[in-house]
Amino acid sequence: MDSGFRRKAVFVLVAMFLTAPAHAQLTVDVDNAGNADLVIAVPALPTPQSQNTLAGTTEDLGNRISDVIASDLDRSGLFRPIGRNAVKQITFSEVTAPTFPYWQGRNAAALVQGFVRANGDGKITVGCYLYDVALGSELTRQGFVVEPADWRRAAHKCADAIYSRLSGESPFFDSRIAYIAETGPKGNRTKRLAIMDSDGANHRFITNGQSTALTPRFSPDYRQIAYLSYLDGNPRIYVYDVGTGRQRLVTQSSNPTFAPRWSPDGRFLLYSMAIGGNTDIYRIPAEGGTPQRLTDSPGIDVGGSFSPDGSQIVFESDRSGGQQLYVMNADGSNQRRISFGGGRFATPEWSPRGDLIAFTKIAGNFRIGVMSPGGGGERLLTNSWQDEAPTWAPNGRVIQFFRTARGAGNSSVWQVDLTGANERRLPTPVDGSDPSWGPILP
């Protein structure tokens, strides 16, 4: 078992690093993703004295943390980072007293500096500072006391602090993703459940591939993953406990069950069950119990996703003759259609911010799009041959999905900003599908 999933990392905000008041209005335009024009320098994080830790020397950790911060900021599409290999090595004394003329000469508008220090208890302290280069002022500072093995999380948290300060948006880098790892020929794919950090690091396979796994979803506290498995030869929903490695069947029904989704508070699971050619959406307590049937129309109702406050559910249904999107109250009442554009609509997922619903639109090709919960403002964000199954970043600004290559059938995980720009492929060791982006880590 990966230590990062056994151990809950504790991030202690060091008192001396409490957020400093801002003295400038340096910002980035979140609606300009993919056209990054804010140059931000990220030199290596120095150490007052190079010391050994369980994750390497503090000097080496300073280099690696800098690289992760720069990579995170680059992936956001809002910044043009200048990494440590293109700038000077700063000294420990410069962390709180930057040489601003040098950074102005590098055309940097913003500057990230920090340090790594070994503590007497075996932990490390990671400092993170953000400066406005033109005004020579500090914008924010944070510090974290962590186990050495959690250095990547400290880097993500530093990047989150910078992203939030300059964009005004909530963070999303310090999070994890569950997805389906695919191998083998097009007609006989092996599909395993896998998990990784938001940037693809700390990758781990969960299932061995002896039975097909599909549509994973992290619980809000990351302790469990609900997913569809063909473990007994039939589609059934299981909940996998990340800490113990044990899994349990959600329902004992002999009917096919699929498309699990957690409620925002983790107390309930939505799923679909097919009985005699009719498929409906059910809700069941996450720990087991008696399921409640929420839909009862003729046809196929599937793919429920809760609104962030848990009061409503968006789902897809073919009750009108083709796949369309519907919204209902959490108890199944007040079911109403919200999609009316040409083509079919599938795999809806409510934004964590509550303002949008992402979906797959099928009209010749498969594209990722968004609309308001009332059905207005439909916008398509991608335009490839087959993009499907959107999942939201914790801050509701970025959407992941999987893309299938025409002909070969190879699949890969991608993400796109709400602007429709900054399309990027997420690195995975094998083909990937059905991504599920979890919330910010606790």
C-alpha cells in the first residue's frame, strides 16, 4: 500500500508564515487560459543547511519542489513559468529579501521564492513566498511542516496559494484522480482501477485487471472509491476502502447495477439498476440499507450527479425518445428536462461551484460541453472525434475527460479550461478512461 494513502498528511501552517497583506493588484485573467502572458519566476528553494531526510537532502527537495510548483502553474494555462534551470540559484538570505532588479531583468512579473529546512523531529518545513516584481512587494506567504514523503503535497499547496492569490479562484492542485487504466487490443481491453495525484504523480493500480472496472468515484473524504465491476461476471457496484484494501458490494440485487455517484456529504450513493428492460435511478445509504427508487419512467434513466448542496440531481434519460438531461429534487420529485439543443446529451456532472453542469454531447462526434442548471448558456469546449465523461476540478474551473482515438481505440485522459482553451493530456503509464477528480485533499 502506498504510504501516501495510508498516512493522512498533516500540514501545519507555521505562525511566522501567516498570509501577509497584499500591497499590489497583480492578477491573471482566468478567462484567458491557454494564452498565458504573466511571466513568473520559480527558482530552486534554498536550504539554510543541506541535511539528509527520508526523502533525500533538503537541497535536492528544494529543486524538486520548485519543479512541481512551476509545472502546476504551467498546467493552469495562466502563467509562463521560468524554471530553476533558467535563472540563478538564490541564497537562503534572499528568500525574504529578493534582488528585484535581477528579476526585472528576466522580465518576470511575479516571483516565487521559498526554502526547505529539516526539523529536529524528522519533519521538514517548506516556506513559500510570492512577490510582485515591479512593485518590489510581497503578495502572500505560507509555510508547511510536513513529513519528508509529503514534499509533493507541500509543493502543490504552494502552487495553490499562488494560483488563488493571482487568479482569485479556489485551489485545485492538491487533489487526486481515480481513473480506469486500459491495456490490451481494441476488442479485448483489460480495465483496472487506478489512482494518482492531479499531475499524474504517485500513480498506483488498485485492481489487478482480472475483472473489468469502470466509472470510479472518490468519496468526499478520499477514504473510499465507488466503481462498477464485473467481478462475478455481471455489472455490480462495489465500494473499495483505500486504507484497508477491502471492498464490499453496494447491493445484493441480482439485477445489473451501474453508474455510482456519491452525495456531497458522503452519506448516500446514487446508482442505476436495470430491471426487465427498464433502468431507473436509486439512492442508498453509503453503509448499506434499503434503496429508494427515484425515477420510474419507461426507458433508461442513468448517470445521476448531485448538486453541491445535495438538494438536486442531474441525470440522463431517453424518456423523450433520445438521451437528454433532466434535473430532479434529491427525493425524486419535480423531474424536468433541461437540454433541448440538437443531438443527444449524456454523462452529466454538476460543478462543485453549482453554477454549471458538464456533459457529453453526441452529434456526429462526442464533445464536452457545459450549460446552466436551468439548461441555458450551452457551450461546447472540445471538438475532437470522441471526448466523453467530464469530471470537474475541485474549484470548478477545469474539466477532465477521456478521449478515444479514431480507429485504434486508444484512450487517454485530458483536461480543458472552462474557456475551451488550454487542452492538455494528463500523463498516465497506460491508456486511461473514466477519470474522476476528487476534492481538495483534507
